[in-house]
Amino acid sequence: MALGSCYSCIKYLMFAFNFVFWVLGCAILGVGIWLRVDEGAMELMSHSSKLDALYTLAYIMMVVGFIIMLVGFLGCCGAIRESQCMLATFFVALFVIFAILLGLGIWAVTAKGSFEEVVEDWLDEGVEKYSKSESQRAFMDAVQDDFQCCGSAKGSVDYVERGQTPPDTCFENLSKPCLKVLSKWWQDKFVLISGLLIGIAVVMILGMIFSVVLCCAIRDTLA
């Protein structure tokens, strides 16, 4: 079938959009893999399950990224072949992914607000039980060695106030609180993740609009 010149333009714009969409899917997949293999997260997770939410986010992003890549390919095929069925499937898939990313974005915003408070509790517990619990000692040593910091919110003072000597893993970072370092670590990742999710959401809305317009044009040519 042959569409009018205006709709033919939309068809090729749809193809270009889906190529960009496929690339963004690759980006989400890449960021998910990056979070999963990040040395800081891996070191912490090897000693504590308290940061398993970060790994959950990484796995979700990898799955969503892979699905977006497949959907982008479907959209490209639907546009080139002018298939109403493929375009309708593409629209439904986009809507579902958009809902998932919206929920993920809300979860990320909520996690951002409570992250510092939760981490401070973890670090305070680690400092408090450093000399009493092997697991807590391993956790704090991993944090302090990998992030080059000491204690919780006050640095080495956190240990001194609890009648303990700052451990060797603090060495040259006695005045560098781990809470501040970890908060910045999460903030950097949150900014990247949020920007990526917002960009994907905007692209998906445009994709849904293009797919509906193109599907209607194809239907009109068949009438």
C-alpha cells in the first residue's frame, strides 16, 4: 500500500524515532549493567545485603532496557511494513513500559529522600558494633577501604565517642565521614538514572503519538 506524502513522512519519522528508541534501550541496559558491576556496590554487597535494593534496581533496568530494544525493533518493522497489527502491539508495549518506568521513577524519588537517613543508621550500627560483630566489622572495613572514608557522620569522632580506636581502614581519612561520601555516590547515580528515565519517558510519549497517527493513516488507506 502507498501512503500520502505527509503520512509517508510520518512513517520515516517513526522509523527514525524507533532507531533512537532502540539506542536508548541499549543505554538503559548499559546503565543497569554498570550498576551491577560497579566496584563500590560489589564490595559492599560482598559483606552486607543492606544495599540489595541497588542490585534490584540494576536488574530491573537491564530487563527493561532489553525489552525496550525489542520494542524499538518491532516499531521499526511496523513502520516500514505499514502493519497495523505491529503498530498496535508497539503502542501497547510502549504503554506498559511507560507505566513500569513511571513506577520505577516514583520508587527512585522515594529512595532518594530516605537514602541518607537509612545509610546513617547502617553506619551508626556498624560503628557501634565494630568491635563486637564480625559481620559489622567486615561491612565497615569494606565501606571505609573502598570509599576512602571513616565512621558515620563525624568521621573518626564516631569511634572515639563510643570508646573505640578508629580502625586501620580509616588511616588517612579520619576526618572524611562515610555518610557524606556514600550520599554523594548515590546522588551521582540518581542524577544519571533520573535523567535517563525522563528522556525515555518523553521519547515513549512521542512514540505512542506517532504510532497512533500512522496506524490511523494506514487504516484510512484501506477504507
